[in-house]
Amino acid sequence: MAEEETEQLRQDISLALDQADTTEISKILSDLSAAEIALLLDSLPPQQRETLWPMIEPGELGAVLLETQDDVSDARLKDLEPEEIAAIVETMADVDDQADIILALPTDKLVKTLHTLDSHKRERLESVLSYSEDTAGGLMNIDQVTIRADVTLDVVLRYLRIRGDLPNHTDQLFVTDRHDHYLGVLTLNDLLTNDPEALVRDLMRVEVDAMSAHMSATEVAREFEQDDLVSAPVVDEEHKVIGRITVDDVVDVIRDEGDHSIMGMAGLSEEEDMFSPVLVTSRRRGIWLGINLLTAFLAAWVIGFFEDILDQVVALAILITIVPSMGGIAGSQTLTIAIRGLALGQLGSSNYRSLINKEVSVGLLNGLLWAVVVATLSIAWFGNYAIGAVIAFALIVNLIAGALAGAVLPLLLRQLGIDPAIAGGVVLTTITDVVGIVAFLGMATLVLG
């Protein structure tokens, strides 16, 4: 869906939600795929999501939960009873997708949900749940087609006709012995283009390696990328085929790793909900602000070696690095969230105000918290309450300014035809430096001058 269409959709659904027009909401949702509904949910504030969730078709709910960000899907699953979650799982065809839903549950709800399922589905799920979710075993689907090496292609074709539909993304069949040990693969191309009387053993490709169930998800993604795979067999410790991994699962891994790298630079989770509660966001980001504060005080401590030959005015110079630094890190967190929202089509003119309100609230809350910490340390260091008050005021102002700038800059730069991912950090640093210094020295002039 194009960015303009996504923004129009968000405006339409927001208007329908504001007017409580359930008919229009249902009509809009009926024309959307699960991925498009998920993108819409990720783009809406929590109160609008709560209205929208119950209106999603039950048969599509599982797919939507898989496509939404973890924070969004976790919040929804938290509100559902085990019986309701089990009903969602029942509608999902792939065991690996079912496992993704189950693994998102807290332990007590996970156990209750599993016991709600029938024994056959529970056994299939437990075979995947026995592996860590970031391994090949955790990624695999146990729906695969295996054949023997000593049969003809004609026998294989007749078997496939009797079997009916093939699992999604089936590009090759896995060849095993009678004890299910992996021998190689037979591609569908070889199956369809060779003499029906030819034996599987003469055409199977033994050079295609199977993946150990304990191989890390990162290694799996690398193998798929290097060998241009669509699917791959997964084997256990005895080299028996227990499942397969398909390219759609690997794409999710690659996307998550990319998000992790980008968001990690700002100390954020790759599944950070753009509209998560202010207190939750403040707690997550506050940790990194605290770490940054330590590094800022380290720089101030080094300058403080010259304290004996400096008077009180120079004490301000010792502390001045803290204010721009703290504003910069707070602003960069907001900037990263906003740039990612724009890149994924989750953020536009219809919901930008909600993001700005949230981010300014986070900046205020973290500003108050760290202002107390910085003021206390400054007073203990210099024994001057006025200096503590000055830096506390400047820190609150700059954290709010950083949050506001980080939220506004990406859209403003994009409208000017400038890539916010490249220029956003530079502009943000300039703003937080200038605002921090002006607030700090301006207040110091009023109080100490």
C-alpha cells in the first residue's frame, strides 16, 4: 500500500472511530489484508485500538496478531482469556505461527491455553515449543512433504495428487530413508521435467544441507541469503527430518535484526510501540538516560580537576556539558521512533499530534526525574543550592525541547525534501545544544548574576 493510501486509510478509520460508525469501520476492515490491518493498529493510539480489535474477523485475528508489533499484540493477548486465545490458534494453519502466539503469553496463561487445545494440536505445538524461538527449531513448521529415494517420479506424482494441497512455499520435497533420516531434496522442477519412470535417488540433490534444529536464527537467515533458498529441511540430533523453514519466516528474522540494529543505536527495543503508555516508555528510556548521565558526569569530573584555580563561575562551565548531552540523547530516542514510523508508513499527519503529545509528556517526566538527580549531585559537589536549581531547570527545559524536536524534525525535513535519517541527528544535536546552553546560562545569569 502506497504511503498516500496508508495516510488516507488512517484518516478514514480515525474519522469512523470518532463518529462510532461501526458500519463504515467494518467496511474498511473487510477490504484490508491482515498485514494492512496490523499496520493500521500499529499506527493508532491505544484507545482507538481498543475499539478496533473486537471488529476484526475472528478468522483473521491470528494473522493480524502475528503482523503487529510485539508490544501491540502482547497488550491484546493480555486482555484475552485462554479459551479465546485457543480459538485464535485453532484458526491458524502453520504450527510455527501458532507457536509465535503461544510464546507471547505469560507462563500461567500459556499452560492454560495449551490444555484448552485438543491433544493432536497440543502435541504438534509442543514439538516446536521445545526449541528456543531464536533457533531453527523455533522457526520451523512441521508441515513438510517427505518421500523415499527408491520410488519413481510417477509414484511421487500420484502421492501428491492423493495428498492434495501442498504446504505454502513448497519448492522441493525432502528425501528420507525409512527411518526418516535426511538424504537430500527433490526439486519440483526436477519432478515435473524428467521421465516419470526415473528414480528419485537418481535426481535428488544430496549437496543441499539440512539445518540443525539448534542452529541460531541469525545463521539460518545467513544460509537463506547466501544460497537464495525458499525452503530448507530441519533435522534433529539423529539427522531425522522434523520440519522445514520457509523464506517468509526468514524475512521476519532479517526485518527484526534490521530494526534491532537501528533502534539499538538509541537504546530502544525494535518492537517499541509508538504509542505505548508514557510511564512504560519513560521507564525504558530512562535507563539509557541514566547511562548517558554517567558519561556526562565523567566529562564534568575530568574538567573538575581544575576546580582549585577556578571560581564559582567556572563551576557552571564544568556542569554545562550535562544539559546538552541529556537533551541530545532524549531527542535522539524520539527522533529514531519518528523516523522508523515514517519509514514503515505508521506515522503521518493524522496521528502526528498524538506522537508529539506523548513524547513531550515523556520528556517532561524524565526531565523532572533526572533534574532531581542532577541537582542533588551538583549541590553535593559544589555546596551551592542556586547552581543545583539552575541546572535542574535547564535540564527539564532541554529534555522537553529534545523530545519536541525529535518528534517534529522528521516530518519537517521530509517536507523540505531532506532525508531525516541523515540530517535529523545533526539538526537535533544543534537544537539541544543551543537550547540547553541558553536555558542554563540564561537562568544562571538571572539567579547568580
